[in-house]
Amino acid sequence: MERKYSFQYTECDSTGSRWRVAVPRSPGACSHLPPPARGADCSFSCAAGEFLEMSSQQCTPCAAGSYSLGSGLRFDQWDAIPAGFTSLASYMEPGPPGEDGQACNNSSWTPRGVYLESNRDDCTVSLIYAVHLEKQGSVSFTYQYPDNNIFFEFYVQNEQCQEMVQADDQKWITVTSNGDWETHTVNLRSGTNILYWRTTGILVGRKMVKPVLLRNIQIEGVAYTSECFPCRPGWFSPVLGSSSCQPCPRSTSSRKGASVCDPCPPHHYSHEGWAECKVKPPCSQEDYFQIHTPCDSEGKTQVMYRWMEPRICVEGAVELPPSGAREPCPPCNPGYYNTNDSTCFPCPPGTHSEGTLSLACTACPAGTEPVSGYEYRWWNVLPSNMKTSCFNVGNSKCDDMNGWEVAGDHVRSGAGGTDNDYLILNLRVPGFRVPTSLAGMTGSEFGRITFNFETICSSDCELYFMMDVNRKSTTVVESWEGSQKRQSYTHIMTRNASVSFTWAFQRTTQALDTRRLAADLVKLYSVSVTNAVGGVASGCRACALQAAAAAAAAGSSCVPCPPGFYIDQGTNRCRECPAGTHLAGRHTYGQEACVACGPASRSDKEHSLCFSDCSFSLTADNRSLTFDLSALSAMATLTIGPSFTSKGTKYLHLFNLGLCGHQGKRAAVCSDNVTDLSSKEEGDPPPFVNSVTSFICQSTIIPADGRGFRTALSSQSISLADTFLGATVDSVLGGVNAKPQQFPKKSTDLPDIHFFYRSSQATASCDQGRSSVITVRCNPGKPGQGELSVPSSCPAGTCDGCTFHFLWESVSACPLCTEDDFHKIEGACRRGLQETLYVWNEPKLCSQGAALPARSSAPCEAIALWLKVGLGGGAFVAVLLVSLTCYFWKKNKRLEYKYSRLVMSANRECELPAADSCALTEGEEPEDDVVYAQKPTLLGKLRAIAHKQQEEGDSSESVQLKSSQSERWVWG
């Protein structure tokens, strides 16, 4: 009979004591209650598998079908969110007016039976649980975190909502491989602890992220538990005092609190951990799969069919097809040879084979070395370094199945248990070893993997290509959705490390417990890995020889060339690449391996890459222009945004640019500051997937404001330019178009300089890799490093996702100043000094270079030389005119005197005697003064002289004679 009351403890007092009191189950029924009794000590707790029986205040073992953690709590049933848990969606950023502010209302953690699933969108959703610990304890949880495009953090607050101090490796959770479950544990302090599991998806134009999954949350440090927890349906505990329950095996089921599992009825089935059995459906074509048998002693194979296990269908409707005819086995892969029993074996070190029907491997000739790696073209059996598996996050019914099956000329995805299973194929590479002939190359490529594939899908299938470096974290390198035509993909390894490559195929992302899409599959035709440690050789490569060995020919050994050297074809000796060239591709044989750098670029000392020395020269309008761009050589940053996702998440595009290359090295670095933080160990180099070094790189930034993060979050770092093609004023170089028309027109006549770059890493959308162009423009109004911008028509810097364009305007991009860029101005002569100064031509379109000469002064005279010469000449002319005037005036006076005497003589004798001369004789002086009745003017005299000269040469002349009495003309 159930008691009408229950026992509870009061709060602990300052001495650590408490009382046990009876509390009625019905309000108001306070009679006949037992009196309070002193309770057990506050720090008292029971062991795992026991609970505190309040009547006796003694620890009692749990009954069969139930379990207890003693002083802990466990949550492993997720049919609904357990009591005490809260799922809270945060509003990230206040959207523009008029937008729906409730965009994240439907985002939450969702129970999926055996696990709890986070949101898949770009909202921030927190799972919150508050617990009071009487002593120091801990919290641990099992999780799956397969996608680094979602931020997953766990942190603890106290009752004042103050965040507990946690190391980054405790706050940020490690990314897991697809299908792997990891456990994370954090110590807790006594008192109230508020636990937060918070996720934030970063879609930013990408497809939906994969959610975080939680299961088996366990908390230690509670004082006691007053009851045991029943086993959930499909699980059982067969003995007393259990601390956990076990899943029921296949073909059995159980109800809640079961101590034993019940077998399924006939023609029914169940998988491990099922709460009930289901009726077996009739068999269909989706219940069997095709296999290729291994080669027999006669070199034959055949196609056979097998029922999928465990078998969950009833025979009758469909039967297994008959086995196919025996056919010749596929040939051996390159680097393998065939034996009499049709088994392929790897070639010994130092030998090679083309595969096919080779019966033996051949040693590499003198002056060559084997080209080691993996090259799989034929698929009769799965290679020894490849494994296949099947995984489903919701159940384990495909764990024993093959995820992929060999099929002769390809390997294909298997049937799986359900349509949302992950079908996994894994290739393990222990490391990379660069061949001796390539040891002198200092580039960043250690090896590469290339595979050829196609997908055939009728639903939302997806193929993931992933990489796990040094067994620390798995990162999705690339993914493809839906049907994809046959194509090749190449990924370059830029770090020598142990790598596990994984292909994971999922027919649908919907949680369906059915198998209706068995015809959807992926075919992998070939896989090639270069420079792999432990690989086999499919051919030989020329190498350099020592001097003595080259003369001896046979028995010679290969030696590495120094960095920047190629192998001479005639002598097999190492020769340094010419200046201005770099070793391109993945060979060093022949001088053609040294490829010339592009315009306005030079090679580094090791001839491993080309870069700009930040100088540029050209001739325009019969004038030589020299540019010094060293002020722009440091890494520059351009932030574009903000942009908002459909859920209101604000994000920015961050570009880091290294225009020239710092002393021959790529200067731009982009890093992810969240993912894989817990994988860092003391003394380890920076994680492979967290940092990108390039000429230009890009990151997606989630600002700290409004999100509750202490710092901004950086993710999705990619390289946009790891090779410098050259710099030129032309708009096209190496197939890359600068498209200057995308930017505003220039305000000057100076040409723009285009810096061209390329990234060789191919992507699903950019099969030739990405390319970038930085257009450098002189702008006197942009001091210092100036200003970076992107085309207004492509606000993310790119319109097609493959080619990025940037405009860099700065006064430092103007040509160096010369004497043609300024002119001289001379001042007036003041107080015997004249000042001279120099000013820039306007507008000033140059920087640095020649400086303006200093202002100067020089002695000068008040009257200028030209003025002196003018005044002197004028004075001379004036003196000459005065002298001539005086001369002619005096001579005229003498003539007047002569005429006057003649006139007077004529008046006396009434006749005009002939004159011997009109002039005075030598020594003769005028005796009388002449008296005129009318004195002639100077003008009149000059006219008379002129008239006389006009009539000179005539037979007669006229003289105007004047007397005091009358006037008349006398002709003679």
C-alpha cells in the first residue's frame, strides 16, 4: 500500500546537518505524519547501483530492470527532452525593420530516441541544465561532431550566471570522424552549476550543416539519489544493483524496466535495442546485393548475389538471381605483378611494374629511381590499406555490413541497412616521401591524391571526401550532392603527415528506417596517391648521379640535387636553373623543368616560386615610369560586409593580401580560431586544417557582438592565390582576365598595374582552381597603404566563385618622382637678392623618388642687363640725333647767311650776279647780320632743303628771295 506521504530532506545548515521530514502527498493531509528525524550527513551518498531508502536512511541495491549511479545522474533516453533540460534559441542580430524577428523560434535541440540532435540552421541554440552538487564532481557526455561548419561549445556558469574559467580545449569540442562517438569530460565545482551545450551553424551560402549529436550525459557529485531509474524500452538489467542497462540483442525486445528480453514471434524481426518486433516484409531486389568473388587458381572470377544480413524479409516474392559466368580476373594494378595462382603481389623496393599481366617486376635502370605511390585501377579485391564499413547514428544494424563492394573496373557503394546509413571507404597513408630527384624542390607539395568517380542518385544523396591528419580530427575536404557525371578530383598534400582519406556516401539525409533507394550509388573508378610511404612503383624517374657514378654508368646511385637545380639530360648532373625561372610541375629532368617567371617577377633563391620585388617599370608617352610599391608589401586586410543569412546571422568576408611576397615567401595568413582547438598539444606544430599561408586568403568571420562569444570567430579559411603569375598593365595574363571595367574609371592618365595570381587546388565548382587579380592604381588622395575595394557588382569579391578581383588605390602606387614632375619659379630682385623655389606640377601624380630642391637665393642688381642695354642704346641714339640736329642747323645757318648777302647785293644792283659759290670762302666771316622781315621756321627750312634735293639735277633752280619791300622769284 502506497504511503500517503514521502520523505524529504531539509536544506543543509551551516554545520552540514539536515532533517528528514514527511511531506503529505495530498495538500492539507497533515495528520498522522511521523515526526522529523535527524537526517544523514549532507555529504553522504550511495555507491553506483544503490539508492538511499528514505525510511531507513540506508543504501539499498536497485532491483533488476533498473539502475542507479549512486551520487550521479545519467540521461540516455531521448524520446523527449528530459525534465530539467531547456532548449533556448538566441536571436543573433537585430534584423532590419520589417523583418521577422522570430526566425529562430523553430530552432531547437530535437530528441531522436537514442540521441539528441542539434539544430541544422544558422541559429544559435543552447541546451541548458542546472544541477546542484554537494561536492566536487564532473559532467561527461558522448557526442558526434562531424561538421566544422557548425560551432560547438560547452561551458559552465555558476548561480550568478558567471562563466567558469575553462581552457579552450574544454570549451571548444573536438571534431569527430563520421560515425565516431567521442566522450568529453569537464570537472565541476560544488554548488550550483548551469551547463550549456551551444551550437551555431555557419551556412554562409553553403548547404545545410551536419548536426551535433548528444547521448549518455552523466553528472557526478550529487549528494544522493532516492530512487533507481528503470531501463528504457529495448534495454534490460538482469541483476540487482546495476549501474547501467544493456541493449536487447537482435530478434528480441523489451518493455520499460525489463530484467530480461523477450524473443520475437515467428516471421518477426528486431535489431539491437529495439523495444518491439516488426513483421518481416516479403523479400525484394533491395534485400540482396552483388559481389565479385576473388580470383581462383585459374584466374577466374564471377558475379554472385547474397542476401543482406541480418535478413529481415520472407522469401517467396523474390529469389536470389543465379551466379554469373566465370570470367577472367581483372589485371593487377600498377606496381603489382601476377603469379601462377592469379594473386597480385606488390613489387619489391627498387623495382616497378605496369601491372596488367606482368609476371615479374623490373629493376629501374641506372640513372633512374622508382616512382612510388598507390595506383588502383582494378578492383577484384579491396587493397590491404583500404577498409570499408557501414554506420548509422540511430542504430547499429549495419555495423557488420560492407559499406562498399568491389566490381572489377570500379568499387561501388553497398546496400547498407537503411537509406540514411553512411557507407564508408577508408584509405590509410602512413606518410609521404619525396623522391630523391625531387628532394631539391622546396615547394609545398609533398604528394597528391587523385580519384575518378561518378554518382547516380534519384534523391538527395551526398558524397563526402574527408581527411584525417595524424588521427586528430576529420575534416570535410569536398562534397558533392545529387547525381554527378564521371569526373576526377585532385587534392594536394602540403604537409608530410600520416593521413587517412575517407569517402562517405549517404543516400539521403532524412532519418528513414527504410531501404527504398538501393539503386542510388557511387562508383569509384580509380585512386592514385603519389609519393606515399610504403607504396609500390609503376615506373621509373630519371635522377642525378654522382660524378664517379656517372662515369662508371652501371651500378650508379641517385643523389638529390640542391634546391633550385635540375637534372641535365645529357650528363645526369645537377645544374642550377637560370635566373628568373622556377621549378614548376613535379619533375626536375631537363632544363624545361625550369619555367620562366612572369612579367615583373623574379624567382627566390631556391627557384621554388616567383614573386614581385615590389618594383615596376614601363614607358608611356615617351617617358619612363618607375614604381616602388614597397609601402604596399606588408599584409593588408580587407573586410567586406556585414552580410546576413536567412536566420539573421551576421558574418563578414575577411581577405588578407600579400601583394609582392615577403622576401620570396607568401605573406598572407588566414586561420580558424575555433575548430580543432582541443587537438593542439604542447610542442605540436599548428594544425594542418587551421591555417592557410598564401598570397591571398579568405576567412569567414562571425563577429563577437550580439552572440555572447568572447572573441570573433573565424572559419572556412581558404587560399585564393598560392602562385604569382606576374604583373603587367595588360588586362589578361595566363588566361586570367583583370576585367578593369568592373571598377570606377581612372581620374588620371597613368596606367593601372595588374598583379595576377592562381591557386592550383581544384574544387567542385572550380576544376582549374581559383585565380585572383589585384589592380594597383595611383590615387594621390589615398595616403599610406591606401584603400582596398572589390567590384560593386560582386560585393563578395567574386561573381563566379572562382576568380576574385581587388582594387588597391594608394599614393604609394604612383610612379617615383623625377625632375619632370616639378618646375622652377624665380622671384623679383629685392635688396640685391633674388629667391628661387621649386613647386610640384598639379596634380601631383608621383611619390617618393626625386625630392624638391631647397629654396635658394642669389645676388642680383636692381637694374636688369636688358634694361641697362636699352637705356644705353637709347641714350646713344638721343646724343646722335642731337649732334646731327646741331650739325645741320649750323650748316643751314651758313647757307642762309650766303643767300642773305646775295639778296642784299641784288637789291643794290638790281640784278642778280652769278655766284661763284654759295659758301663762304675759307677764312671768310660774315660781316653783316641778316635782317628778315619774316623769320622762317625750322619746319620751313627743312621743307626747303627737301624740295631742293628733289629738284637736284635740273638745269635751273629756284630761290625764294625776300626783301623788306616785296617778295618775288628769281630764275637763273
